[in-house]
Amino acid sequence: MVYHLQYPYSEVNLGHPIEYDSKDGKLKVSSPAKQLGEYLREMLIANSVARFNNRGARAKKVTQVDIVDTTPDFIDELYPGLTDREKESFNKLIMAHNEVFTTESDAKQVELLFNLAEFVHVMGADTVEEIIGLEEKDAHYKYYVDMFLYE
């Protein structure tokens, strides 16, 4: 995951298999998104070592990826009362700012998602759609929205 628009030297955060939960003071298994990132890191390391050693053994190439419908069914349990349009805006914000949500501590993700749902509900779908439109035109504006969502 690279923030090339926000940070000129970029930052790569590929995930990890375990995570420290500061609320419980325990180590826990990371979320699937972070585990996938950790797998990607391992592939990149294997490919780099193989390339350095001039060996042909590299990580297997993925030829097909099945896309699963990601309709956010959990929203009704998380924040009841959102309209279909608000749910769509909620999903668009998550897709546009996935770094904020996937890199946050697993223990804090539910709270972050609840806050986003409340933001969408209070601001309304029209305003959120306008924000998303402005983000597509201006990377600097998107950076500020990113920081707002993270805070």
C-alpha cells in the first residue's frame, strides 16, 4: 500500500500475521486484509532473493482472481437506519480510503467504521457524493479527507 500522492518518498505497509491489542493487552491474529498483505510481503521477499541469486524460482504467478460481491451487509448491524444511498456512499468512502481502515488496529476498526457510518448519516448522501467527487479531482483534498477519517 503506497501513499505516493501524500508522501513523496512513499510508504509501504504490507500487513502482518499477528497484532497487539492494546485494549486487552494480548496478541491476536490479524484481520484477513493484514494477513493478505503479509503474504504479499513474503512473495516480494522470495522474488527479491531469487532475483539476487539469479535463480528462476519465484513465487507462483496468480492467473485468476475471483471477485466476491462486497456488499456491506454488516452495516445494518453496525449502524441501523442508513438508506441504500448512504450505504453506497459508505462503501465508496471505504474503497477510496482503504489505507485508513486496513492499517488501523484491528481492535479499533469497528469504532472507526461506526464513526464513518455516523458521518455519512449526519452529512447525507448528497454531501458525501460531493466529497468523493472533489477527492477524484484533487489529491490534496483527498489527503485532508484521509486525515479527517483517520482522526
